[in-house]
Amino acid sequence: MKKNNNSKKIYRALLYVLLIMVVIIFLAPLLWILSTSFKTTQEIFNGLYNWIPQTFTLDNYREAITEYPLGEWMRNSLIVVGLVILLSSVFYILPAYALACINFKGTGFLVLLMVATIMIPKELSSIMSYKIVASLELLDTYAAVVIPQICDAIGVFLLYQFFRTIPREYSEVCQLDGGGHFTILRKIYLPLSGPAISVMVILTFVTSWNNFFWPLLVTFTNKSMTLPVGLATIMTSYSESSASRQYGLLMAISLLTSIPALTLFVLMQRRFIEAITISGIKG
């Protein structure tokens, strides 16, 4: 009995050590970015790899805030993300409910078709999307960035999988009381789908917040340019010589632009974990 207890303690200790090592490996790049953002340019290129800055400076953050329109880019990103989350929720929830809860011919084929579209690279459809946006004269507007992002099959599939786990008896009782599909969705499915909807919001936020390729195609000025595109313009504004690149400034901007996404994940991480452990999200 004692040997079993000792072996369990050793196994647990080894497991904790392994997990700590994995966490350190994953956190190392972020810690290096944080360290570099507080270094001077001379210290960055002195050939020494110091995790703790020898000369602590806030000049990189000061320059990022004063010399570049970060506030304008962040405002554009927040508006785009807010609109994408708001509109995509409708385009995710209604089809997911219809496929999971309403019996009609062709349901299996539609689900298969939806899953198949997930495998199509976004870049493949960008040419046609660009032509449509350009023909509608929406280039360099919020609508040009938002509209192609509001209907993604992965969001529909996520909620479809979750809705299938909710017992049908709940909706049958509601139907016996005279409730229609919108009543069932509003009073039964949505209240029970908090974890899955939270995951959908997080994934949509992160995907839209980090989206670079599509905003790069359709935005040209600061009035609609998002943070990833703005950051790219800063990176390309310097010489190709590595010694002339402002890595401290770029690290500072990268950290500032990642704050909203990190904040959202920290606030909703409990819901995220609940969705994984309860909802039965499967590949």
C-alpha cells in the first residue's frame, strides 16, 4: 500500500515537472517579446541575450502611442470585431438550430457540405469576394472587412454539435405548450448553450482580430485599416537591413495590440473550459 502511494506521488511530481517545462516552453517567446519591448536598440543588437533588460526604457511604448495611429487602428479593429460577432451570431445560431433540431430532407447532405467548406482555404475564395466587394463600391470601408467574415462554417458546426447534445424532450414539452421554433430557441437552446456560445465568441474574436490577409486587400487608409495591417505597414516602413529595424518598437506594439484578445480570454476562460468538458465538442 505504501509503495503504491509513493509511486503515485513520484508519478504526480514528474507530471507536474513535465507540465511546468511545457508551460515554460510556451511562455518563453512571450517573455522574450516582453523583455525586448523594454530594451534600447543598442542593447537589442549588442550580441548578448539578456532576459532582463540592462537599461530599462519605456521609449518604445511612448513612440508606439505618440508616433503611430494605434488608437485609430484599435478603434477600427474593435468596430470590425464587434460587428462580426454580432452579425455572425445570427448566421451561426439559426442554421445550427435548423440542422440540429428540425427534421427535413437533405439535412445530412447539408451538414456534409458545410463540413466540406471548412476545408476550403479562405485565400481561394478571396478573389471572388474582392470582385463582389469592389463591384458594390465598398472598398476601404468597415463593410468590406466585415461582410465576408460573418458566415463561417466552423461556427455553425460548433453550435450544431452542441445543440445535438440537448435532449429533444425539452423542445417537445415546449411544443406541447404551443411554442414555436423561435420560442424553443430563445427559451431553451440559447440559455443552455452559454459555454458553446462563449467559445464561438472567443474564436470569432480571435480570428477577426488577427485577420490580416483580407483587411490587407480591402483597406487602404487609416479610416478603416485594422491593427494587423497597421503593424505590417510599420514593419515595411523601415529598411530591409535587420540592424535598422525597430524591434523594440515592434515588440511594444505587438504587446499593446494583443491586450484585448488576452483580456477577453481571461474573462471567458471558465466558459471556454466548460464548453470543452461539458458540450462534447468533437472533431
